[in-house]
Amino acid sequence: RLPVVIHEFAACTGCRVALFNVLNQARSALRGPRRLHVVLGQHPKRIARVRRCLYLGNCTAQLAPRYPHVRGCPPPETGLRRALLKSLR
């Protein structure tokens, strides 16, 4: 079981494909006790009472000032992989 909780708010295929590709490629490195919430989609909402959160794609930029954010439409998989692994440290 991966320690990633996905909050998808009408995300386009580009963001979904990038996220799932990275999750599949980095599956063995994403093990551990820490949980990361990933927010993506065209109508994103801030996730309350969450310590570790990563915002994905240009659509979530307005919610991301205090959290890690990967820009792009779609976001580059290399940047997404780096941000996921860093956020789970």
C-alpha cells in the first residue's frame, strides 16, 4: 500500500497520467510510515488538517503558497517524481 492519498478535483488526463506514471515508476521508493496528500484538478480545494501535501499542475497554483507545488500543464514527470520523494522524507 502506497503512502499517498490522492485528492482529484476534475483533473485532466495530463495530470492524472503524469501522477500515475510516477507512482508506478517510484513504487518501491514510496514505502514508509509517512503519508502524503496530492491535490490535482481544475477545481481544487485546500485539504484541511494535513501536514504533508503536494499540489500538482497549474490549476492548483493558487492553493499552493505554503506547500510544495509542481507547475506545468501537464507537470513534468521528473519534477513530480523529485517532489514526491522529497515530500515523503
